[in-house]
Amino acid sequence: MCDSKMPVHEIRTIRAKTTVYLGARAITKMDAIMADLSGRGIGKVLCVTGRGSYRSTGAWDHVRAAFDRYGVDHVLYDRITPNPTVDSVDEAVEMGRDFGAQAVVAIGGGSPIDAAKSAAILLQYPDRDARDLYELRFVPDRAVPVVAVNLTHGTGTEADRFAVVSLPEKDYKPAIAYDCIYPAYAIDDPALMTGLSADQTRFVSIDALNHVIEAATSKAASPYTVLLARETARLVAAYLPQALAHPGDLTARYHLLYASLIAGIAFDNGLLHFTHALEHPLSASGPIWPTAWACP
Ligand SMILES: [Fe+2]
């Protein structure tokens, strides 16, 4: 099927390690996700978000309504900033522990999702904090379930095992990678991304392209990562200009979002190298344009 015939208004399920719902209005799948979680006895959830986009996109209304319909209680930590720190993760974890959270729902771009993955581990390790996690003082093998409501088409973190959090006192921005933090579910809904600015659209799309350039040329590259890289590059070249010219174009956002998803899967397999090795030390020392878009 050619790109233009793809039914972007129909929600498709993409099963990687994470079950991803892709398509306009995929946010409505929060009901199915909450049905599954509540059926597994999960009744208390920690929500982790940035300061505004979780509301301005309309995602929060859907998420909160799904909580209500399935009798799931929640607390909200809404103070994650770009390049999140171990201190903000610890604040979110403290809120989750006090509440007795059994799962974490992230709503946002890479920063809230990565902070949420980190919190999901620490909710299973009551004697540990985020510095222990990011200074590799222990190797976790469990986390509470993570649901990622993705609001940017760049990082791919909604479907990979990575998280990045900064240690401000050391100007250090390490990544962790553990199987236990693959989100159980992710929502990739292009209708939530039409409000991204032109610069945000450029930065996140270039991030996705960088992921595959590295994943296809690393020592861990495979035919799979090369395949995903070719398709990501094709889609970004075709649809980034279209999204910049028409920010509300759902077809363009859909294909850029799919590209960022498969780019995330690509570097989950093929890993990363030079660009990200440069970016992490630079952005760890402060918010330097344009690296405020958290990523592995
Ligand atoms: Fe990245």
C-alpha cells in the first residue's frame, strides 16, 4: 500500500516488545489499556508529565476519563522539564510510593517518558534512589508497568528499553537500558502532535533520522536496522517538508510518527554512536539549543 492510501484515521496495533497503538485518535485506546491494567488488579497509578502539553494537547482529558471509567486512582507529578534530573525523578517516586502506585502512565515527549521509566524501576526498589540507578549501583530486573502516551515524533522511547536522566552536580547525562522498562503499552496518536512548533518538528524529526543513521552504521548494525533506517530516511525526507508547510496535516504527522517509532526500534537493536556521544556531554552541562529534546 502506498503512503497516501494508508488509513491514518484507523488505529493499528504494532506489536514489538511494546504494544503500540498507532493512528489518529489512538488516545481512545486508553480505555482498553485501563481495562487490562485494572483486570490485573492495578488500581493506583502515578502519572508523570511535563508542565503543559499533557493538557494542551487534550491527552489528559482522555487519560483521566479512562481512569474514572475503570475506577483507577491516580496522582499527578507534572514537573518534569527537558533533560530531567535525578532529583525530579526522586520527587515523582516519592509521590508514587506515598500513594502506593502500582503502574506509571507517562504523558509527553522523551523527558516525561524517560523519567516515568526510571520511576517505574524505583517503585520496585524501595531502598534505592535515582542516583543509585543512574550511577549504576544496582542492576534492576523489575519495574511496575509503564504506559507511554507519546506527544512528539522523535525519541522512540515509547517502545524501547532506554531512559536518560541527568545528574546535575556532575554535568553528567547517562543512559540506562533494561528490558524491564519496555513500556507495556504506548499510544502514538498523530492528532496529539499537530501543535508542535516548526522548530520542535524539525528537532524531533532530525533526532529520529540520527537514530537510524547511527543504528545502521554501528558495530551492532544488522539487516534489520538497515531496513528500518532506509524506511525512516525515506519517510522523514518525504513528510518533514509537508509537516512544516502544513502543521495540521495528519498524514504527514502520522508518517513522521511511524518513522520515529521504527527508528526507536532500530537503535534498540543497533545502538547509537558518535552523534549521541557528543550530544549527551553537551546537553548535560545545561540546556543548549537544540538539545533540549531529551533523547537517547
Ligand atoms: Fe536521540
